[in-house]
Amino acid sequence: MRKTLIISTFVSTVIAGCASTTQLSGTPVAMAPDIDRQARALASYDLFDPGSAQFRNLSAYKLSNGEIAVCGEQNGRNRLGGFVGFQPLYVRFTPGSNPTRRSLHREFLAQSACGALGSGRGIPVAS
């Protein structure tokens, strides 16, 4: 009985790990003021002092699912009042809707997602 439970748990874990992924392709779009405003608000949400956020090199992509992805760099203040330095930024959202954050604040993930969009490759997402 215990052996059957262990095997069935292993099989279901393997099947869940093989969930299908799709590629979201992206085409560059102009940074409209509403896209810029929403992206900056979403990106600065987690910062200690959101009002101090600095942004540079922002670019927008329209994804194949209708969402907008914004890539660039952001800088913000820490608890001691000093700026931490510019870090890669990647934010995905649906324009005009109640914004939900899908930010990647991990440097490697942001760089790879933005690099893939910038080179014309798609970004993998779980479906």
C-alpha cells in the first residue's frame, strides 16, 4: 500500500512537471503615456520609497496574448536613503485593466525575458 502511494505521488509529480508551455511572441510598440504610467507604477510598487524610483531604457512590447511587456532598468532608494543602483526591470500587464503585477525582479529572469523579446524570440509561459 505504501509503495503504491509513493509511486502514484512520483508519477503525478512528473506529470505536473511536464505541464505544457507556450511561447508568447512580442512585437515592439511605441511607449504611449498610459503604458508608461502603468509600467512605472507597477514596477515601483515593491520599492521602499516608490516616489524615488528612477527609470531608464524603457521599451514596450505587445505580446501575442494582448498583454504589454515593458523592459528596462529601475533604481530606487533603500532604507538608509541611498540609491541601490540600476537593476533590470520586466513588467507584464494588460493595458486599461485593473493592473495586476507580473514583475520579474530577479536579475537573470528579467534579462533573459527582455533579451528574448528584443531578439524576436518568444518567452515561455505555462499554459
